[in-house]
Amino acid sequence: MASGSTMIAPGAGVALVSLFDVDGTLLIDQTAELARTLCDEGAASVLVAGTAGEFWSLSDDERVALVVSVRLAIPNVPIFGHAGGVGAERAAQLTKRLVDAGANAILALPVGIDDLFAYYGALIDAAADTPVLAYHLPRRGTPIPVEDLNDMGVSAIKDSSGDGMRLAQEILSLDFETYTGAPPLLGVARQFGGAGSITGVANVRPEWSALAWAGDEDALVNVSKLHIKTSQTFPVELKRAVAARWGVPHFSRADDWKT
């Protein structure tokens, strides 16, 4: 079933990068200021401490601090807090903290999870009335079968697999909304009735992402080319592009998230 008219965060959102100093210090205030700039330039929502935000390098306290600071910077913009990449018990505790910090919704990438129903159930309980999104990124996390999603209790899914057939199936068959994390599929997501996008390239060109979501074919080509370029040696190339556009530091705590 295509997504309904009442959505968590419709439109072209950004999977926010986390900014670090040369010594690896997390630059919380500068990251929040970047979020404000991106929203001013067209980003419709912000995912904090997700994949583009290098969640694997962040402590729970740092994830929470980022949400607090971003919330202050953009009080009227939907924020997704990322509680994934850790076990169910820790993810549930982190979920509650992120909600208390001001997240409008929780997104969680399952990594090494055997029981996806129990995993997302624990997060849903911890989130109370705050929506919880599943996150399908099979190259890095536990794959989430489409046929199981309607029974998991989640409110939406972010699909970053880049699989257009699966994305269409999700949008057309699930009882909740679907977001894509793959810029080349923005057109597919919009045309089939998806809720929106949450992408890393929106850190560089939020205005192109917004135009692509609105149906601008030239913008779709441009964000797709940018995605291809910045996906190499992730997140290094993405952060270099962000730094070149906005004059922010390009440093990461690790060269890529395989380490």
C-alpha cells in the first residue's frame, strides 16, 4: 500500500554527516550548525548519527548530544535519531535517550541481529509513542525480508539497498511509509507514492535533492552522479565534498566504516 498523506517526515531529507576535528574530537555545535544550513537550503528532515554520521565511531553519549544540539538548531524540522548498530538491549536504552533528547522518530540499522521481531519490538516499546523505522542496508546490516515488515510493528522503513524492484514492492505492498536512501531511486520513490528520501548527498546539495524529489529530471541526474562519486571510499569522498561546499572539516575517526 502506498504511503498515506500523514507522514513522519515527507520530502527530501539529509543523512547528516558528523563533523570531527583533526584529532577525532566530535564537533557537536558545528554539526548542528551544518544541519541548520542544510535545512535552510532545502533539506526537509535530518537523520542524526546514521551511516553518513559514522555512528560506528560514536558513543551513546555522543549520539544523544548530537540530537540535543541539532534539535536546538532546527526546532521545527523533523529529526530522526539513530539507535542501530548495537544489540537490542543497548539500542532500546539509546532509543529512550534519543526520544528524550528531542528526536521525532527513531531509525535503527540491525547489525548481527538474529531475531528482528524481538529487536524492533524492544525499540518500539522503548520509544513509546515515537515512530520507529526499520533500516534495510544489506551490505552492512542484517537483511530485512519485505514479507516480514508488516508484522514487525515499525512505522516506516528506510531502504538504502539501491534495489529498485524491492523499493517499489515496499511502497506498493506495505501498510506504512517508505523512504529511500538511494539518490538514483528518488524518482521511483516519488512516482510510486513513497514518503521521501534520506540521503548522504543532501549534505552537499540539499537543493538538488529537493528538486529531484519534486520531479526535476536534471536534478535527479545531478544527485545520482554526485552519489556515485561520493560513494567511493565512504565516507571519505562524501566528507570531502561536504567540506568543499560548506567550508567545514572533512576529518573522520576512521578511513571507512569497515574498520
